[in-house]
Amino acid sequence: MDNVEYGPSTILLTGVSKISKDDPISSSFEVFFVSLVVDRESGVIVDATCNTARDMTKEFIRSLLVQRNLETGIEEIVGEVRSRFFGLVQKSLLVALKEAHNRFLVLKRGGKV
């Protein structure tokens, strides 16, 4: 990936979840994570990545998340993942996204994560 610069209003959030033993990435990773670069003011996801066995899977997940609103659109994001992503890591992705969403809400309320 090229060097990317993110604006001063962006923050990086990570959500983590356990991986099913059936998932191929369990041989390489103990947990699944999703990292999101989010505009702090608008809640829009600017960029996303995660740990997966294949780059295509990572890019597909990224396409489901970028330009979505983490603050107000979590149910839309969850629905999109459930209706379009059928990888073995689907449940882990949903848990990690909800954790990242909760962390974002805490930050927006002025709390510490």
C-alpha cells in the first residue's frame, strides 16, 4: 500500500474478537482484528484493514466498511456484512466491528478507551 496520510480529524480504532478453530487464519493468528481509520467528527470510516488469510478477503471487507458511518450506521454495516460476506470469519468480524463501534461512542462522549 502506498504511503497514506490521514487528516488531523481522523482516529484509529481497533476491534478484536476470537477466531473459530475452523477458520484457516486460526493457524496464523490467535485473534481476529479490524482496524478502522474514522473521521472523529462525522463518524465516517475513511480506511479499514483486518487480518485475513487472503488479500481478496481483506479487500472485500474493506469495501464493505469504507465510507460507512460507524457512529450512526452500525446496523447498516452489520446488515451488509450478514448479507454479503459469508467467510468463516463473519461472526468474528461482526464482534470486532461492534467493539470498535462501542470504543468510538465512548470517545465521542469524552471518555477514555
